[in-house]
Amino acid sequence: MVRDERRRQQAVGRLTVGIAHELSTSVQCLGSNLRFLQGFQAEMGRILAFARTHRGGLPRDAAPAEIAWMEEEAPRALAESQENLEHIIAITQAMRSFSRPEAPEPGPVDVNACLEAAVLLARNEWKYTHRIRVVPDPDLPSIEAFPGALGLLLLDLVLGAVQARRVHRAAPGAFADLRISVAAREGGVEVRFEGPDLVPGRICSPVTASAAQRLGAIVRVEGGTFALRLPPRAC
């Protein structure tokens, strides 16, 4: 493979605005939940201190309904915080896997993880227009490949599939369903894109309304082949 590391880094860098937005949204949610939990802890501490001093009972300004609401909301805030923290960790891990320098020789690559990372990094490009379902193959063995190049290829295809439908969306605000599956096939791995709104000629075309957001940093691949399975005339 002839690789241009600088171009690859620049291509991934084009997604940083969307990635930063994803991280910022999760961090803001974490901050809001932490402030709520701080207030909850302070209020519960005040009530417990009153109960100890007065051998039971509640302060006059402690409304039972408000206490019940806080007791109900606290577990939700903790669960939501955990979910957002895991989202942040997943994004940073995906970004690391895409940004690290490529090794001089191909190595074992988990195609399932590579595809899921690509979909996650592109999330800000599709979350308002698509419902994407990734169907991994749990029995798929690792393949020998350049992980950065393969990841970038999958990322570009995900963006192409999203833009193929987004450019020709029938109704503003309508969501499209896109299913991306991975399966072992004789002599290789199949990545299949399926969706009723995929527009012929758009996924692989470099000319889309959002062409500037496409990546295409792979220069040439030698010693392997790549086949893309799409609906008829989708490419």
C-alpha cells in the first residue's frame, strides 16, 4: 500500500468539529447531572442531620413530594451520566484507533470494531437524518490489513451512504434506516449497506452536495481486493 500519512491525518481531522460537538454534548450532560447530584446530596445530608438531632421527622421546609422526586431522579441521573461517560470513552478510543500512525506492515484487524468505530466517528453527520444499525459477525476472525486505511475506507463509505440519502431526502426531518452488516465470505469479508433510500450513483461518487466532507485519503492498495455490495445501480 502506498500511503500518504499527512493526508490521512488531515482527512480524519475534517471530522473533528462533529466529534467535538459529540464530546461537548456528553460533557454538558455530565456536568448538569453532577450539579443535580451535588444538590441532592446536600439536601439529603441536611434532612439526615435534622432527623438525628430531632430523633426523626423532617424539616418544615422539606416537602415529601420533592424528596420523593429527588429520590426518583437521582438513579436516572447516575445512569445517564454512566451512559454519557461510556460514549466519551468510545469516541476517544475510536479517534485513537483512526489517528495512530500506520505500521509498515499489515497486521490483525477486527473488522467489526473498525466498522463500529467508523459509524461512531461519523455520528454527528447522520444522527439527525438516519437510524443506523450495525450488524457485526461475532464469529468473524481478524484479517490482515492496515487498520488505519481500512478504517478510513469504511468511514468514507459510511459518509457516502449517509450523503446518498441526505441529499435527496423526501421530507425534511424524515429519518432513513440504514443497515450495515459484516459477514465472513469465502476468501474475504463482506460489508453490506442496505437501505430503501440509497440513491443510485451517490455512495461511490465523489460529487455530492457535501463532497468536502468525504475523505478519500487512500492512495493505492496492493496485494488485496475490495468489493462493495450495494442495491442494484447504487454505485
